[in-house]
Amino acid sequence: MSVKTYIQENRERFLEELFSLIRIPSISAKHEHKHDMITCAQRWTKILLSSGADKAVVMPTEGNPVVYAEKMISPDVPTVLIYAHYDVMPAEPLELWKSNPFEPEIRDGRIWARGADDDKGQAMIQVKGFETALKEGLVNCNVKFIFEGEEEIGSPSLEAFCKQHKELLKADVILVSDTSMVSPDIPSLTTGLRGIAYWEVEITGPNRDLHSGHFGGAVANPINTLCKLMAQMTDADGRITIPGFYDDVEEVSQAEREMIARIPFDEEKYKVSIGVEELSGEKGYSTLERNSCRPSFDLCGIWGGYQGEGSKTVLPSKVYAKVSTRLVPHQDYHTIAKLFEDNLIKIAPKSVKVKVTFTHGGQGYVCPIDLPAYKAAEKAMGIAFGKVPLAVRRGGSIPIISTFEQVLGIKTVLMGFGLEQNAIHSPNESMMLDFFYKGIESVAEFYREYR
Ligand code: BES
Ligand code: MN
Ligand code: MN
């Protein structure tokens, strides 16, 4: 049989297996789903075993368990370690979903569900690509799998797990499907990820909510103050104003900028797809540079004051915000964490009290394009998509990838099949069926190439 025929004949079963995972709401951010994490991990071990792994186990960590599986061929051939995450983001706001986020539905040639892409769909692409390659006799390397259940909360337990299980995780390269391509007609491999630093800010003004008529104008309003402070974090040129913030930013080489400029990116389509009339960002850089190899500063959430029906004239005592920066390779998130905290405390007026809590961070990553596994991935995607994939940096973060390099000394190749239109983390997440199967074909072809 051929790779294509095997996939064709098993299409429905591959989907059913994916659906069985999607139906388990493995939301790492919420405590009430603790048990679903275990159920989901166990379900993965069953699927990995029936897909051809010799061994698949659920292993404990400080937090949610890790799924480990392997297919060992010989001590004399290279080893690939497949990383994925089985946890998903919360599905809220639920009322915006056209169908139940945890009951997958096929409409318009797409799978609609939380995790259809990030990362259950993409993890399944890896596993079914492996199964296909195995059935076709194409696997010439040892294959190990590590699926974690805490990626969406910053992988708090995985570093310690890696340190404890260095021998078990020994491999020549890590292969990951958890990134996206430039567009449906531009297949691409991800050669860079941004780092991240994330904080919670609490600003307190008066010791209780005040009547905004009695006190307004005479007492600092913490919400007004937060808005002023956050507005000062970037300037009119879209540059981040935190002193020292750009010290370790590596300027992208002219050669790479030219490569980015050659990506056939349709800015008009991009604006229409997200419903904005104008884009905005750092002066002197293109959109693709701004969202992949330049840092960014964003408020991810802000709350305080009166939010109920009607109006209430109140000068609130407190305001809260969730703040994040995306970092580029070489910027260290610990350093950035401190720079932001120091700066905020320094520029805050005495009329309020500011509390900053750093919640999590991760380093960026760059993948060299001369790795044997990168070349294999390039050739494999070329076969499945009919076009050689471009090498592009992406703006998202997978903090554990840099930890793998530091702790295990292993480089990662990012062969992702997502698309921005798949709306990961948003309501109505989806994955095109066609890409699901092309992804599986790419992974199967990867094994033919990699030895
Ligand atoms: N799969 C994404 C990361 C991603 C998506 C990278 C598309 C490149 C292209 C991952 O699950 C994710 O959402 N990461 C978080 C990390 C955070 C929770 C520490 C992110 O980027 O916000
Ligand atoms: Mn992901
Ligand atoms: Mn994600």
C-alpha cells in the first residue's frame, strides 16, 4: 500500500480517535478539570499503543501527568522525540460557539472543537503519521513520545520532569506539531518562537469605593492611573519604553529581513480577516517582522469598578490587569520581569499603591535550517503539500522548547500544520480536514526521509 492509500482507508478511524480525545475537556487552567487531565492522559496511552508504540505509560509530575511512549527499533539508529500537549485553553465565552466546544462537529470541511488544532489535532497528526509510516515500513529511527498536560499554563512541572528523566528522554532531535503555517497556500516550517513574560498588576487607590461626585477630581482613580501607566509603556513609534528593554534584542539580519519580505503575505486579506482597517506596531518594521521577530507589549485582561447593568457613579478602590510581553531570542524573561516591575513602581504616582506579581515566562527559540531533521521535514512537507515549505519565524511561544535545549541539549524542529484562521484559544476553534490528512502524510514522509 502507499502512504496516501493507508491514510485514505483509515480516514474515519483517525477522526474518531481524535474525537474521543476532544470529548475529554482537559482544561489545565481550571482546577475542576483535574480528573479530566488524568482521563485524557490515559486515553492517549491507549491510542499510542494501538498506533504501534511498544510501551505507553502515564507518569506523574508535580502537576498534571506526562504521557510517555516509545517504539525502539535499534540502538544504532537515531532517535526522534515527539513532543505535544494534551491540555487545552478554556472555551469561554461559551455563548459565542456555534457548536459545543467539547463535542466535535464537521461543517464546511472543518473539525470544530476546542483542541481541534491546538494541540489535540496536531498531536494526532503526529501519532497517525507515525502509525502510517510504521505500517508502510518507513520507520528507520527510534521514536519516543512525550505529551504534557500543562503547556497552556506555562509548563510549570516539565522542567523538573526533564531533569529527572534525562536518560529516558535521550534523543537526537525533537519534532513538534504545535505551530502554524503562514497561510493555506504557503506551507512553512517554523524556525523561531518568541519568548514571553506575564504579570498580574493590582493597583489600589482609596481604602474603599468612593462616591465619584463627592470624591472625583480630588482622589486618584486607580483605573485612570492604570490606563495612564500602561499607555506610557509604548511610545508613538510603537516602541516599548521600559528602560533596558531592548538591550538584548538581536537585530534581525538584512538577509533574514529580505527573506521575510519575500513571503507572499497579503496584508489586505489579513486586515479583513480580523476586521480592522489599519494595522499598528513598531515603526520601521513590517507586519510579519512585528509579529515574529520583534517584541510586543499587551494587556491581556483588565477589570475593576462597576461592571453590572446600568450606571453606578463610583470611584473604585482597586483595579487589576494581566500584562504580557512577547520577547525575541536572547532576551531573558527573568531580566525583563524585573525591568517591568522596577519601571512600573518607579513611574507610579504616590497617590496609589502598586503590586506587581510575575506569573510565568519562557525563553524564545531559534531553529537552524541545516539540521538533518529539518531537511527531512522540508522534503516531507514538499511531498504532501506540493510546495517546498518556507522557513519562517512565528510570534507564538512554546516555552518548553528552549528548556529542552538547555536541559536535554536537544534541538527541536517545528513542523506545525495550524493556520491563523483556525482560531486557536478563541471561540469556534477549527482545523481543516484536508490539512489534518496532509499533516499525517507529511509526518509519514518525514520518517521515510529521516534516518
Ligand atoms: N501552540 C501554541 C503556540 C503557537 C501557536 C506557536 C501558533 C506558534 C504558532 C501554544 O499552545 C500556546 O498557545 N502557547 C502559549 C504559551 C503561554 C501559555 C506560555 C502562547 O503562545 O500564548
Ligand atoms: Mn499549543
Ligand atoms: Mn495554545
